[in-house]
Amino acid sequence: MLIPGFLTTLNNIGDLLHPRRVSIHTLPRELVRQWETPDGRARVSVLPKGNSNSDAVLHRFVTAGIKIAPDATGTAIYIQTYARAVVDAFIEAGALSFVIICCLLLITLHRVRDVAITMAPIVLTGLLTMGTCVLIGQPLNYANIIALPLLFGIGVGFHIYFVLSWRSGGSHLLTSSLARGVFFSALATATGFGSLWALKDPGTASMGKLLMISLVWTLVSALIFQPALMALRVCTRAASAAQTTS
């Protein structure tokens, strides 16, 4: 176990004690082929000026480089391409999940207004989540953005219970066992998201943090905004019935 590494170290020391002039002709041909074509053209490596971890810096660098060399390749171009793929996939997943959930709700509830009452708090949750991220300085990145479509499923799982209870004649929903069940279900879900947030990996931790923020606003929307929306619907229906009677 020790001798092979020791022999390698001795060979390296021997090379260091016998330096030779380095030229393109003395370099290994495998290395030369990576930087020079057979007809003598050399490969050029260009690095961005500024913080290369900044998406804005990387975007400007790639845009300027492609204008000069449209066939350029490299890590910066790969990162930008992967980023566009992630964002496009997120948009596609979000749109598909929203449409499919609306269709399933329409099949279940049979009323467009009830579907709207179920989905409106989810839209509000999304806006509040984005606003909170701006206020606390939590950026959307390519690790946590994939978690946002989960917001639709989590939100529907809470809101549809209130809508079905309301349609069956339930009242005082906030003081009912249903509200307590939704609250403790959210706490159970929060343990999973909290464990992601506590991980050392920055990408996974940011995903858990974003899911926790959306879960808090989902719970607020389910317990405050949605009951108010259903009460408004009841008042509107009662006023319409009274006007018709008069």
C-alpha cells in the first residue's frame, strides 16, 4: 500500500532535480492536441471579468463571446445552457401542474366558481412567497426553483378540504376539527422541509427554505384568506337572492 505512492514521489523528485526546457515540442502530444489543431491554429481561453459566479456577469460574458466567436464552447456557455433548460422545465412543469389540477378540481367540484375559490389562495400564496423572498434577500436559483410546482399540490391538499366542508354546509370552519387537522398536517410537512433547510448543501438548504416560506403562506391563506373568500361568496349569494325576492 505504501510502496507505489512512494515510488511516484521519488520519480517526481527526480524530475524536479533534472529540469529541462519546456516547449511545445516537449509537451505530451495528448495535451498539445487539446490546445492546438494539426494545421497550427491555437485554442484561446478567455475568462469573464468580475465575479464569475454572478449570473449577470456570466450572461454578459457569454453574449459578448458568441458575437465574436459564434462556435465558442466552454463552461460559461454550458452553465447558461443548463440554466435555460432548468427555467424552461420549471415553466413547463408549473403550467402543466396548474392546468391539470384545475381540470381535476373541475371534475371533482363541478363548478367553475368553486375551482376559482380553491385556486385563488394558491395564486396568493405564490405572490406572497415571491414577495417574502425579495424582502429577506432569498434569491431564486437553479436548485430551489424546481420546488415551486410543489406549491400547487400542497396548497390544493389544504384548500379543497375547506371547500368541500363549506359545500356540505359546514360552518365556523376556523374553530372546527378540520382547521386543527390542517394545522397539524402542515406541522408534519414542515418537519420534512425543515430537515432540508438544515442540510449543509447550499442548494438543498435553499430549496427547504423556499418550501418552508411557501408552506407558511399556504397555511395563512388556508386559514384566513380562503374562509374570508367563502364568506364573501355567501354574502354575495344572499344579497343576490334578496334582490331577486324583492
